[in-house]
Amino acid sequence: MTTLFYLVPVAAILALVFAYIFYRQMKKESEGTPTMKEIAAHVRKGAMAYLKQQYKVVTIVFIILALFFAVLAYGFHVQNTWVPFAFLTGGFFSGLAGFIGMRTATSASARTANAAQNSLNAGLKVAFRSGAVMGLTVVGLGLLDISVWYLVLNFFVHETTPEQKMVVITTTMLTFGMGASTQALFARVGGGIYTKAADVGADLVGKVEAGIPEDDPRNPATIADNVGDNVGDVAGMGADLYESYCGSVLATAALGASAFYSRGYGVQMNAVFAPMLIAAIGIILSIIGIYTVRTKENAGMKQLLKSLSFGVNLSSVLIAVATFGILYLLKLENWQWISCSVIVGLVAGIIIGQSTEYYTSHSYKPTQKVAHSSKTGPATVIISGIGLGMISTAIPVITIGLAIIFAFLFAIRFDVTNMLTAQNLSLGLYGIGIAAVGMLSTLGITLATDAYGPIADNAGGNAEMSKLDPEVRKRTDVLDALGNTTAATGKGFAIGSAALTALALLASYLEEIKIGLVHLGQTVIDVAGRQIEVVQATIPDLMEYYQVNLMNPKVLVGMFIGAMMSFLFCGLTMNAVGRAAEKMVEEVRRQFREIKGILTGNATPDYARCVEISTKGAQHEMLFPSILAIIAPILTGIIFGVSGVMGLLVGGLSSGFVLAIFMANSGGAWDNAKKYVEEGNLGGKGSESHKATIVGDTVGDPFKDTSGPSLNILIKLMSMVSIVMAGLTVAFSLM
């Protein structure tokens, strides 16, 4: 084993150490006045109560699934015996990353508001460093889990050849991605339903009907709304990007084991370690980038965006340079060219981030046009926001398309005439996978910019409820508006990486099918009249054997089912938010009606009841959409076989990717159009334009925080379930 491998666990531990340092620095800051402390305590208590209840439900689901996998592995022998354990650890660390991030965020909001009393830069520093705790925790736990599992499997797995052993190790490690994806989907869907139910109640009844500010202490839903920002945008996003990060590294490692199988064990091992080492170096350079983020007092939105972009772009440039050094030291074949594939991923991530910023920040014309449409009412706000979201899909889709092509071509040295030969196809797919690793290599800092958003949002709520100086609220509003844009950018990264990783997972699925055939005792397959040993079969061989082509009706039916899954899933989650929000609206109206003196400030609302409604609504509504995402690939595999599953994954990827961008950007634009009006434009707060943009924001809330960001998890979860269930598909498919 190359000694360079040990850089991976060292970098993981370093990330966790710096996360702890930033956490301790944040805790040393003052929470401010007794009122600020009390409000923060309410939010913290509500968030922990929700997370505790969610983890109870998720634990039951995980135990049932782990037992199911154990039966498949030990009873029917159609699955690797390590899968149940890998599945559980993936889910555990994904949940742990979200939990740590949320504990930090709920402790940081009051401290951010208090720091903002001194200066904008002080508030930014506290919020951003607290967000960095989430970013560094995710990458630290992810790489630690990967490196420990590699060492364990390297010790216990025994195969006939070292090359075959590496294939088994990497495909087994890939299965813990299903645990991470399952936990992430529950966290995203449950957290998204919770936060948007509360947000809709707070906005529609409080701001529109009662005419009071969003975070006014007289609003019964305001504590639930602040709790929701944490359980949805922090715990949910943390679990989401944990599985994105691990999935990209593990899928690329598995492809490396396959693509370099015939090059000798040493070359193959280095190809497996390359994505892990790029991710490890990314951690170190992200920490450097975090320390460069600062701004000046009275900075505008563009200046603040530049401050954050400088840190991200600096890390990206340093990683691009370091990649050449890493792959050179590994003596990886085509190292210069594969390094360029990594840079393709980095550049694609930056372009998607900039595109998202352009379409969702109110510093630019698209969102300002949405705001100006409010002059003719909420209907035109919704129409213009939907149109903006649809148009905004063009740049990310074209960018990902070009990234796929160039990452593939760089990996095969632009050998266009032979690009679909077995060897070049494997190398090209490895290039696409490692481009996804490049895109997420800066996750330590890009996730910090994302997790920072809800911290700033809660800080503004705390400032409002604590009746701090209006200048403080003005500063936190600037930070909050910036957070809306950075959150949308983070979702863009997650969705873009999902598209690249999903392609790598398609190839990994075929590798797992090969292992499933071996487990069943099948030694050869018949491809176009030729007898080929299963262990020697290439991706084109397997595609031919299972007739994965567009003339196969099973592939087409699978594609339709995959495309339908994206819309069905969004419909279920949107309706879930609607039902939970209805209950919240009714409760807020009831309190205004029955608890006399709330609006005059002479009575205290029943905050706990609103928190309870959101919690119960989220727990009840999150189960069916999440379980459907697990069942669909299993049933498709049993009914339509391998070709049907390939169609399902392609259909889900193509529709889910575009739909996710549309929903995330529409929602972000509607939110910032409201912020644009609240800054004093078009009549300012309380005007008819303001009320119209509130309606638009209310529609956009489940777009950007529930259904949209859940789609990238859906794409990868269906891929992961297909991979884990490959043995079952091979053994029991009906067609």
C-alpha cells in the first residue's frame, strides 16, 4: 500500500480538528442579552426535539432494511456479506454530520446577531466560521469513514488475485453510499416539510394577513420557522452533501479498480487512491480558503459575494495545481490528462455556482425583474419566477454536458476515433467520475458558504425578536440575502455533482452485476456468439449481453418510469408541504383569534404548539416519498431486469437534474425578489408589491428547500439501491 494513502485519514482528522477549533471559537462569543439567549434556547430546544424524533423513525427504517440486506446476504447469498454493516455506518455518519452542523448553527445564530452589533464583518466572520464547522465535519467524517472501511476490507477480503480483491473492496465500499443516501433523503424531505410548513404559516398569516414582520415575537410560528431553517437547511444539507461527497469518491474509486484492472495491481491501486487523495488535499486547501473570507463595513451584496467567492476560487486554483502533483506522485497513467479532467470538474462547479448566483441574487437583473413583476400582483410574480427557473436550466445543463464530454476526452487523450472501445470507455468514465471529485473537492469551504445562510437567517430573527437596533437587523438582512444566494449555489453544486456521479454509478452498477453473476456461479456469458468469462467482461460486453439499447422496450419503459419518478416525488413532497402548511396556517389564525392580546404584545403566543405541528407533519409525511425511492429500483429490477434498471437510472438522472435546477433557482429568485422589495424598493415593506412577492416566496419555499434539493438525492439513491440490489436483480428478474 502506498504511504500516500495515509494522507487521507490524516486530512480527515485535520478537518475534524479545525471544525472543533471553529466551534470552540464560536462558543466563546457572547450570545448577547438575556432575551437573545432565551430565543436561541427555544430554537435549539425545538431543533433537537425534532431531530430526536426524526432519528427514531429513521433508525426503525434502517434496522428493517439492514435485516433485509442480511437475509439477502446470508440467506439467499445474492449480496456481499459486508453490505448490512456498510449500509448502517453510511447512514450513521451522514446523520452525525447533520447533527453536529445543526448543534453548531443553533448555537451560532444569537452570537452572529450580537457580533453584528459591532460590525458587518464581525457578524459575517461568526456566521461563516460556524458554517465551516458543518463543511469540515462533512468532509472529515466522509473521508474518515472511507479510509477506515478500506483498511478493514483490505485486511478481511481475500480473492484469487490482488486486482480482483481491489474490485471487490471498492464495490463493497460503494454500498455504504446507500446508507448515506437513505439518511440524506429522510433528512432533506423531513426537514424540508418541517421548515416550509412553518415558513408558510409565518408568512401568509403573520406578514400578509396580520401585517407584522416575519420574525416578530407576536407571530406564533416564528420559533418553528427558525427551527425549520436549521433542520432543513443545515441538518438536511449536511446529510445531503455528505452522501454526494462520499458517493463521488467511492464511485470513482470503483471505476478506477475496473478501468485499470489489466494494468497491474500497483497502477490499479493508485487509480483507486487518486480520488481519495484529491479529496484529502481539497480539505487542507479549503481550510486555507476559509481563513481568507472577510469583508468591509457597509459592503453591498456584490462585495459580500466577492468575499465568499474569493475564498472558494482560491481553494479551487490551489487544488487544480495540487492535483497535477498528486497524480504525478502516484505515477498514474495519463496523469497529466486525468488531472485536466479534475480541472474540468472544478471549472464546471464554478460556472454552475456563478450561473446560480446570477439568476437568484437580487443584485442582478433576473431577480429584479421578478420583483418588478409584483407591481401587477402575485400571479405575475409566480409566472415570471417559473419562467426564470426554466431559462436558468440552460447554462448548468450545457455546462454539465460539456464537462462530461471534456472529462471523458481528456482521460482518453482525445482519442476520438476509438472513444467507445472497452478500454477507452472505462478510462473515460473514470475521467467523468474524477471530475465529480474535483467539483466537490472544495466542499469544505463551499458547504461553509451554504450552512452560513440559515445561521444568518436565524440571526436576523433573533435581532427582530430581541428588538435590537434597526442597524443590526439591516446588517443581518444583508447577510441573510447573501445566504439565500449561497444556499442556492450550494444546491447547484450538489445537483451538478449528482449528474456527474450518477454517470459513474451507472458503470459501477454494471460492475456489481458482474459480481452478482459470479455469486450465482455463472462463469461465462454469451455475447454475439462469443463465450466471454464473466470476470473478464467489459462494460460494452455487459451492455450487449443485457441488450441495453434504445430499441429494447424494457429500456424505454425504464426511462419513462425514471422520468416519472422525479415528478411523482416532487408532487408528493409539494403536497406534503401543503398539507402540513394548512395545519400551521389554521393554528396561527386560531391563536390570533382565541389568545387575546397577542397582536398588542400583552400575551405570549403558544410557540410550542406550532413546533409540535411542524414536527408531526414532517414525521408523518416524509415516509412514503422516501420509501418509494427505495422500492422503485427494486421492483423495476425484478420486473424488467438489468436493462430496465439502466433505463430507470438514465430517465431519473436526465429529468431529475433539470427539474432540480429549475425548482432551486425559481425558489431562490422568489425569495430574493421579496428581499429586494423589503430593502425599500417598489414601495418597501407592507406595500402591495411586498405582499405579492411574499406569495411568490411562499410558492418558492417548497421548490427550493424541499422538492428541488431532494431530487439530487433521489437520483443517487436510486443508483445506490440498484447497485446494492444488483445480485437480487440478476437472480430473480422476471424478464
